[in-house]
Amino acid sequence: MMERNMTRDDLIHSLDVLPFSRLVWNSEAARTKWEPVIGAVASLHDRAEYEMVRLGKRKCGTLHLAPHNFHVLIERLKKDGMVWLPIQWSKNYSGFAHYHLPTTVGDPNSSCYGVMARNLEDAEAFRTASAYNGRNAGKVDHEVIGELLGFPPCCAKFFVEEWGNGFFDPVWQSAVRGNGVMVGDRTLEVEGNVFTNQMLRYFGFRITSHFPCSLNCEATKEVGEVWLDVMKKMDADLADLLVEILEMPLIWSCLHGIAIVETPIFTIITNSLPTKESWTVMYNAPGKPKASAELIPLGSDVDYDKLTEAMVEQLQWRR
Ligand SMILES: [Zn+2]
């Protein structure tokens, strides 16, 4: 029986890697084609989140106001008849954080996390559920938050459970509940789709804003169609490029708090679960080239015996 269930014992509980994310181009050709547009594609989801709230397709959204952009955002919110309430200041970071990084008053390298909505009632409900400033202390109500953000109930329930088990980045957990096939110890090959693929979100590439309960969750596809429609109306070309990125085969691999996500054009390195061993998801989109054919799993082309030999030789020489 191949190992497939990640348990709390598979994590190193004393290890916490600070948020970071890097994107490395795999070739000069890929960089030339994609670099001019990649930033705009990566920010499409966040811009669409604003539109989703403005258009009444979800009640609330999250929005960071920072010293450099608050005047622009406040004006836009005001003109669109929307409200924004602050929840918490935190230090700026790239990548994703599963908690807010502490900051000090007046720190220019910080931003204020908050909630946007079309009315104060929804915004207040979200803020209360977020356990803001000790109200409702320590009891974040993820289910209320999920409902206000328009997450499917099946996925909200899944996320609350996995979060509670310490899996704050439940990529493996959502992949293993799909139609995946184990192809090795802690290695899963699975078919998903652009709406359930959250494995590139570390850099902003996502259509939906929630973790799916499985890579073939039907409710997520329904929500995803609404998002994609909004994105296409905002910028059809960018939406097409985002779909193209989310349909690429990829290999997500996690070890010791670092996840590496390989695609045919770039590789993302980011913080994730502090696993003791390496856990790997090979993702394929329907009708697209397979990860197993297009990509070489990181490290699989390394001859470790030869590497050790070379190391020993070098060390002897240094002596
Ligand atoms: Zn679901």
C-alpha cells in the first residue's frame, strides 16, 4: 500500500518558513514571450475580486490598503458606492501567509488588511467572523467567512477541517480527494481543471479564490464560471492567458516548508507545509499534455551516488 494520507505526524511542528515566493524562468524563450504580460495576468484575480463584489456576485472581498495606494482605492470604493472596514495591519510580504505578520505603528512597509462590501452590514458580519481586535476572541468563524465570500459549502467545510488539522496549504489534501492515482510513495497523479487549480496561486495565478474540496468539485466549477466571465469582461486577452497558464501540466512538490512548482515555462519556489518528507502532486488538465511527459520531476535526473563521490573527492582536495 503506497503512502497517501498526510497526517499531523508528517509535519515538523517546530518549523515555520516565513512567506516568500520566487518565479524562475525555465528558458530564455519562455521569458521573452511571457515576461511582458506575467504581472498583469498574476494580478487579474485580485482585480476581479473587486468586480465580483461590486457587481453583487459575492457579498464581501478582502482588500489590502497600503500607504502608497490608499488614496486611489478609497476614491474608487467611494465612487462605486462600496464600503471598506479595516481588520488588521500587517507587514508586507510576497507569497502567501497563513497568519498576519506583526508590524509597528507607522511602518511604511506594511498594509492594512480589510474587508470590502456593498454595505456596512455585510462588512461588519465579515469583520466579526474574523475575530477582529479580540471581538469574538480567538474564534474565527471560517464558515461565516466562506459564506460571505461565496465559497461552496463543501469546500468551506473541507478547508475548516484541514486548517484545523494544521494543513494551512492543503494542496495534497484537495488533490488526494479527487480522481488521482498514486504513482509512487507520496506521489499522486491527478486531473483537475482551471477552476480547481490552486497550485500556482502563490504567484497570483488563480480563477477562484478558495481551496476546492477536490480537484473535480462541481460546485467550484460553477463558481469558477462566474469568475471567468467577470475576468473576460474586464480583459479577454488576459483571461485567456490566465486559462493557458492554469492548463499547463505541473508538478507541485513540498518538503521542509518549501514548495516547488514546476511548469513547462517557469518554476515557482515558495513557503508551504513543513513536511518531513517530500509530497508530490502531478497535475494534468483535460485534453492537455501530461506532466509525466512534459516535465522532469526535480531531482529525479540527479545521480546521488555520483554526486556524493564528487563531493568526497572535492573535500579531500580542499584538505
Ligand atoms: Zn467543493
